[in-house]
Amino acid sequence: MVYSLPNSSRKLKLAYVSENFAALSVLFAQLRNFSQNWVFRGSCWDLTGEFMLRVNPKNHGRRDRRRWTSYIEAAAPDDVKSCVPSFLSPVAMDILTSGKTIELMQLVCPEV
């Protein structure tokens, strides 16, 4: 036996799906923009603290090893993979390292 939903239920279901899709689209766009700024520019602008990185302002002006190790670090330094969505977990450490490398290169040689 096959049941069909009344038209009003179909409209509610469609509205629910399109609302969730819109929310996911916005979230994905934010994640993409943050990831691109971090990986390609070494720029970590996470004002809301919802992404995988934390900035330690105490080490901002340093030009030694402490800047590399503790200026920008993962939100959970012991388990970097837990800081990102599951589809990014295989490359989480690469994302962290590439952004830190670009940031350090810009500090050392800003004119490039």
C-alpha cells in the first residue's frame, strides 16, 4: 500500500529542506572563505572562534621559535583532526601547517 502526503505537508517539507539547504550553503561558504584565506594568505580572521584555529596574542610580536609553535595553534592541539569537519580530517594537519608556513614567510619576507 502506498501513502501520499497531502499538498500542505509536501509544501512544509519542501520549505524545511530549502531552509536547511540555505543554512548549509552559508556555513559552507564561510568555511571555504576561512580555509582559503588561511591556506593561501596565512590570514586567520576568526572573530567568532568557530573554526579550527586559535591565535595567542602574547606571541604576536615574537620572531623566534615560540611564534611558530604557539602563536597560531589548533583549537585542540592534541587532536587536530577533531577540530575540523570529518571530510577535512585527513588533511587537517596539512591545513594547519600550510597556513602557518605562509604566515611565517610573510613575516620574514613581507615584500613578496
